[in-house]
Amino acid sequence: MINATSGSPKPSPRTVAPTVETVLAFVNTRADGSGRRESFGDGDSFAAWLAERDEFGGETVVTDADAAVARELRDALVTVLLAHSGDEESLGEPLLHAEQHLRRVGSHYPLATVVTAGGVELASPQVGVPRVFGTVLAAVTTFAQSGDWGRIKACRNPPCHFGFFDRTRNGGGLYCSTGCGSQVSMRKHRQRQRHASGVPSEA
């Protein structure tokens, strides 16, 4: 379908926009117990991660305190993305705290509107680490305006919680892969078997 205002093809609901890639790159930095390592463990690891990503400004001098702020922002976003997946443990108080934290972060890293003949976008007017956090917020804000914010989710299979873009037609995806979906199904099957046999469920 052609967008009459621009003459360019209108993106499909299942097309991953650059803003989505920016958000997912940031949230998918957590250790998951299955080989994925923590990228924001300290200033050095955070700096190494940034050095590989031009969308965040590339190589930047950071501290351990900066890494801690990055972890807090990331974990708040993951909680929101889990809520998009309907993860019950992330709803209620955890989601409320995450949203409050994101509001505070938004006030600390304000965005600027950049207007050109080719279009309008949000960007961070800051430099260094503040620019990194502002870039994440700009990506979140820009994509959310498309109406598909709820399609950026975090996998409901603990401890995976890998961020992904839900490409399903009805937006009902819950897991980042069929493997994670199968693991959850298998755990539920085993729980039903234990319940039927009178064996207490595992904690």
C-alpha cells in the first residue's frame, strides 16, 4: 500500500523500524543464565557495548555509576515490555514502579524536536552518556506514536525475558522463539502431571 503523502510504501505492521531496533538493542543486554552476559555490569562493559553501536554515539567515556543508571532504565523498560506480553508477575506494583521510574528518567533527559524539509524527528540534544539515554527515550517515543508500541514485548519465559518485536498478525505473540514457547508448555505439562500424582509443585 502506498502512503499518499509521501509516495513511499507504507510499512507493514510486521516491519521492524529502526527505532524498534534501537530499543531492543538496549533492553537485550541482560544476563539470562543461558549464555547471554550482562553488558551493563560496570563502566568498562558498558563502554565496550557503546563502542560497537553508532546509533548511541559510539565510543563514550562512562563510569560504574553510569552503568547502574543504564541497568535501572533497561530493567524498567523490560518490565513494561513484559506487561505488553501479559506477564502477570510484572503487572501491578512492579509495573507502577517501572512507569514512575521512566517518568523520572524522562524529566532528566529531555528531547529536542529536529525539523528539516525531509521530516521531523526527536533527538537528544545532550552528549556522552546522557545522549545514550535520550536516544533510547527518543526511539521509544517515536515508535509509540505509530500505535504499535504494544508489539515490542519481552519473552514471558523466565529467565529469558528477551525483547522482541511481535510480528504476528493479531499481535498475540508471547515468546521470543518457538523454543521458549515449548519450554513453557513443557513446564506446565510437568506441573499438571505432578498435580495429578499428588506430588507438590517445585518452588
